[in-house]
Amino acid sequence: MLLLVAVLGSALVMEAHREITDPGDSDAIALVTGGRLVASDPSHLFSPVAQERTEARLLHIPADDHFIAPFTNIAAGALLLSPLAGSNLWVASEIAVLASTLFFALALLLEFHWLAPVSSRPVQLAIAVAAVMNIPAVEAIVQWDSLMTVALLGSVLLAERRMYGWAGVLLATLILKPQVLWLVVPALVAARSWRYLAGLLLGSVGWIVVSLVITGPNGFVALVQLMARIYPGQSDRSIGLPSLVSAVTGSGEAGFIAAGCLGAIAAALLLWRRDAVRGQPVAAVGLGLVLSLLCSPHVTGEDLMLVAVPIALIARRWPLLALIEAIAISAVEIVQLQLPPSAQHLQPLMLAVIAASTFLAVIPMAPSKMTYSPTRVRLLLHRS
């Protein structure tokens, strides 16, 4: 367990140092660009030309060098980043790395708390560390996923206290990357958790309304156009099953079509097997989340941090299996780096295994045949 902590902790520290010293080679450049534009020119937040010029100024390079990394999150997300607008790229990156590292630590504490049903403390800590600080997650520290994981874990902890409305509002933070959230909606419908679903929808509307106020309706159109321009070309590098389709066909559009078909199948299965999650809103969220990652056309390695919830659900029934799968997230990343680029598609298969394990783990256990009611016990004692 100490070796695991040492390896993953060292990976986090090394990546933090790399992103601070070379922010142009990390997502910091895109996020700082979003923060600057929303503060200075929100109507052009999703303009490719405006983003290119801002990035060029941040990096002190010619504007015709084109994109380093585009900002493609909703405008409300850019508003959260606006405090970085007044700093140069390197200072802003230092602040972002510090904030993300604190979110990593908070997510680790929440995951450890949520794994309380696991009786062995060393196993409990090992699962938390392996799930939250997995290598794909710590390869991109300046990203939304640490914040989103804190919100996700906070949401399920509130839900376990039956505070479903607030749990849903907090869960709506994941709309920063809606592709990791979309199948949670049919999962909550299958669970018949209407308050959780209402909170999620209300919170999502809040994020959207704020974004509309910032950029206006034209901003949403520009965002969709920007994503349509960029995402299909990246779909073969995703970690979901659609990436396999894109890699085989050589078409990013085919990956998006496959994602729609897979999502429809997953939603239909959730509603068909609704007895597995009925009355279990937390299980529904975990299952919907891992299915979203599996079926989406644009999910990246750092999004695997979000499987902390599915892994914890598995751990409540099979702790050692959960530990193996949590470690496998990092192991698969290391193994596939040794493979040729065309064969680096092990993550979708690993996600499929985690999705299947999560489904089996949340199915209610059948009552034992040896369980007797008090009346039957008294009857048996009387007969004896």
C-alpha cells in the first residue's frame, strides 16, 4: 500500500512541476484563455480567432501558429476561471495547479470517508488512493476533473443522507463536461429518484442560464460549432467504446454515430433492468456515470478520476475486486504506452469491465433462505 501511495504521489508531484514550468503544454493554456476572454470579450469567448490570438499573447508567439488547445467548456466555467485573467500564464498555471491539487486531496478524503463500509483500513486507503490518484488523472492536473470529482462525491454523500435535492444541484457541476453525465439522467429515472433528478435538472438549468447571460444565445451556437470543428478529429483518442469505432473506420463522425447508438442501448437497458437500481439513487448515479464514460465519443484519460464512485460501489460488496480494478486503471495506462498507437485502446475494455462490475455490485442481494421471521422462530421453539 505504501508503494502504491509513493508511486501515484510521485506521479502527481512530477506532473504538477511539469505543468507549472511548461503551461503551454498542458490544459492550463486553454483554461486561462477562457478566463481571459470571459473577462474581456465574452461575446467572442468561443471564437477560434479570438482564442488563437489570446493564446498567442499568453505564450508570446505569432498568432498564425494557430491553436495550442481550444477552450470548449460552457461560459459559466470560464467565469469560474476569470480570477486568473489578471495574471500571466505561468503565475495563473501555478494558481491552477495549487487549486487542483487541493481538490485532489479533498476528493481523496471524501472517497476514504465514503469507503467506510470496507472493514480493512489499509484496503480502504489503497482503494481511495488508486481510484482518485490514478495515473491518467494525474497526467492532467489542471483540468476540471478534480473539482468535478469533489462535487460528485459530495453529491452521493448528501444523497446517502437523503438530501436528494441538494445532492442533485451539486451533481450538476458535472455539466462542465456533459458527456460524463448524460446517462445519469435515464439511470435516475430507472431508480425513480425524482428529487435527485429534479435537483440535477435545476442545477443544470442554473449553469446554462448563467452561460446564456454571459455570451447570449449566439455563444451556444459558437460553442457547438467549435466542438463540431475539433471533437470528431479527436474521437479515436477517447477512452470510450466509440473510440474503437473511430479507430477502425478512420472516421470521427462514425464514432459520434456509434456513441448515439450505444447511449440509446444503455438507456434502454437501464430502464429495462430498472429493478437493479430502483430505490437506490446513489447506485443509479454510479452506474449512469460509468456508462456515460463508456459510451461517450469524447472522454479523456483524466475523466477516469470520476470512476471513484463506481469503484466505491464495487468495494462495498467486493473490496479486493475494487482494489484490483482501481489499480488496473493505472496499470493499463502504463501497459498501453508500450504498444503501437493503433493498439492503444485498452481503456475502453477496462471501462466495460468496471461498468459490468458496478452493475453486478448494485443488484440487491436476494434474501437468504435461512432467514426466519420472529414468528417462525417462536413456532420452531414451541415445536421443539
